[in-house]
Amino acid sequence: MTYIAKTEKLPIPGLFNARELGGMPAKDGRTIRTHRLIRSDALDHLSEEDIELLSSYPVQAVIDLRSESEAARNPDKILSDPRFTYYNYSLLPISADYQKNSLIQDTIQTSLGMLYVWMAENAKEAFAQVFRAILKEAPKTVLFHCAHGKDRTGMITALLYLLCGVSREDIVSNYAISYEYVKDLVAPLIAKNPPEVAHIFRSDEENIRMFLSHLDDKYEGKAEVYMESIGLAKEEITSLRNLLLD
């Protein structure tokens, strides 16, 4: 199986938003290496055929960014398959759909960008664990995902692309297109909620711009400065960049 070059999507029927990070233009005329990282929605609704396609890519490790309760309620279908190594590092301690939580209420009243800034500052250990798992599994193909593959997954993608010198506009575009892919997946959630809640199921570009602006204000606009703040050593950051750049 190969990805679709125009969209970077992996043609797996059970996944809405599985995309190859590779092929993206980076700094100094280089590009992001393919068959290193895949971003995706959750793997809880895969068929046996879907799993075979995923393995054939070949995805060999999966990093689940959902909370423990989300992962337990809707477990990835690859958990018992020995072809995949599985990690669960939660960037958000609750389900993003749990609207009674005060943090989610604040997000509904403000923006997802506010939630991204909160996670960046309050889930630093989990961010570090994610990046170290990617390094640990190198050079295997690693898939990382949350529920819909747009928010927590989008933050990890943005940081990795920023580290490699991908342009801000390409980072924003890569984030914003998620809603086009997950419309059918989130449509039932939008339908059963009041109109003012709908924005949390989209991927409006101002959300990721707010996250990038936070990095500008606090971390010199550099992913490596943020990564040092979460405990990664300079050698780890260099290795991560080298892993991704052709």
C-alpha cells in the first residue's frame, strides 16, 4: 500500500484522517522523510482488512494520545496484534467530549487554541514521552493518534514540522484540512450538540495559529526551545530532526 500523494492520506477504509507526514517541504530544500510518521484518528473501528493494510505500510508502532479512560472505553483494535508496539501517553487527562469538565467548558466558550496552550504547559511529561517513543522505535514507521486525529495529533505534528523547518503556512494548512477528512466522523457529535459547541469538532486554522503564537511568545518560536523545556536533551532533539529530514 502507498499513500495518496495529493492528500498524503493512507487509503484505509476504516480511517478518516490517516496521513503520511513525509513529503512536506522543509528548510534548506530538504523534505520530511516518508515511512517515519503517520498521523491518524483512533484505531478503535478497524476491520481485519484495515489492520492488514496498516501493517503492510508498514506501521509497526502506535502512540495513543488519548486519556486512559478514552483508550479503555474505545480500545485500539491492534492491541492484541504482535506486529504492533503500543504506547498510551495522554496529552489531555479527560475525554475532549466530556463537556461537564470545566476545562472543556472553557474551551467551548473560548477556542480550541486555548486548550492547546493549556496542554502545552500542563502535559509536558507526556509530550516528552511521545517524542522519546518515536526515537525509541526509529527507524520503524510510527503512527500517532488521538480521537479524531486533529487536536492532540495536530499539536504533535506542528511541533515536529516546526522542528524541521516546515513553513508556518504549511503547518496551518496541514492542521486545518483535518475537518474536511473527519466531517462524517464528527457529524453525529455536531448534530446532537448546540451550535455554539460545533467549533470544538472542527479544525479552524486560528486554533493552531494560537498555539504557534504561544510558542513565539514563550519559546522564541522554536520547537527545540519548547522541547528543551519539557526535558529533552539537545542530542535527543537533534536525533529527532535527523530522523525526519531527508
